[in-house]
Amino acid sequence: MIRPTTASLIAALLLAWPAAASAGAMMHFVGPKSIYAKAGLQSGDEVVSIDGKPVKSTGDVGALLNGRVGSGKTYTMEVVRGGKPWTLTFK
């Protein structure tokens, strides 16, 4: 499920991660059957956090998704898509 982020969540994200606008990992290409696509990511997304853990590189994204995608438990991921913050949930 993907839903737009509210103004209050944007403010909370900026308080939690002061450099949110420049932090995170840019997903330049997301293969259609990859673990990234299964988590709801699209090419061009910038991943800021997964399950509350800050992301600084694409290696962080893979490490944090591994074992979570397909587990049946619901996780959240904060991303910037098209210049706007979004919260994605995945299982």
C-alpha cells in the first residue's frame, strides 16, 4: 500500500532526520521482479528509512529489505518520490 505523507508527518520526518532532503539512497533502477519492486519501490525513489532505520546507501536498502519482504509482517518505508515524501508499507 502506498499513501501520500501528511504535512505533520513531513514535519516529523524533518525533525527526525534534519537532512531528509539530501539523505537516503536513490534507486536508479528497480527491476520488475526484484526484492525492491516487491517492497513497492520504483526507479527514481529515494529511500530515507526502512522500519524506522535510516538509510544512507543502496546497500542499506538491500540489507534492510532482506528477510523482511515476504515475511508476512508489515513494515514501513519512508521514501521521496517525485520530490514528495511518501510512506510505503510492505509485507
